Amino acid sequence: MADIQINQTGNKRTKRIPSLDLTPMVDLGFILITFFIYTTTITDPHVMDINMPYKPATEGTSYIDTATLTIIPTKGHLFAVYGGTFNEQTQFKTYTQTTLRDAIMQKQAALKRLPATFTEQAHKLHIIIKPNDDCEYQDVVSLLDEMAINKVVYYAIDDITPTEKTILTKQLQ
């Protein structure tokens, strides 16, 4: 603590410079640092679930035609989208990150308007994400975020087929 010593010599009083002992302050500082280290919660890493389709050795994975959207992230942060199953006459629609969310919501609304004769799974949106070779990792992660934002329960990451790749490059040129 602060310590002031006053010496009296005769009639004169001489004042000394007060000395301050900082040992308790240093102790208090270390106690506070230790307290804050122990009480902070270290965040757990958040893991993203990625569903990969199971492919038997003899045949490919089958999807519901009316309820399926296939999204192919390509270069330039563009997303090529087609609905249903792929064939040689399939036309890709290209979207940006912001317009893709609108397309997903429109497809969900269209599936809700399907007649009751369709199965329960046909009323739910199924999305297949097929990253192209020239897409960026950020685009795939943003697509997975879109699945969480739009509450798409059924989505999977699959490989792009060579025919899809050739037709896509022809249509994007």
C-alpha cells in the first residue's frame, strides 16, 4: 500500500516521496485474467451435414422428377439450374446468388400447389448440387447455406456427368 513517512527533525518537517507497493495490484490483475480465462466459453466448431447419395454399382441414384432441382455452380459465381431429370434437350437457367434464392422459393411454392394425388415426397423439394470443375468452394458452401435458409430438407452433393458438363459449357458460351 501507499506509505508516507514523515520525519521530524527539530521544527522542520521534511516530507519524503511516497512509495507505492504494486504487488497486490499485480496479484489482482493475474487473478482477474485467470477468472476471465476460466469463465469464457470456447465456441465449439459447427459441423455442416452433407448428404451424399448412395450409388449401387449397377445403377445410378433415382430422383423424383417433379420435385427435383439440380444446381450446378460454375465459374463467375453463377449457378446453372435445371428441373427434373437430365436429357440432351435440357436447357440450363443461370442464376446469381441472390436470384437463386428466389428460384428455390418459387419451386417450393409450386410443389405446395401440386394436387393431392402426388405422393408426400413429391410435395417436398429435392435439390442435387453438382459442382463443376471450375466452380469455387465458396459457391458450394453458400449453396449449403441456402439449403438451411430455405429449409430444404432433402439435398445431396453428386458428381457432374460428362454429358451435363459438355452441354453446360456449350450453353454458357
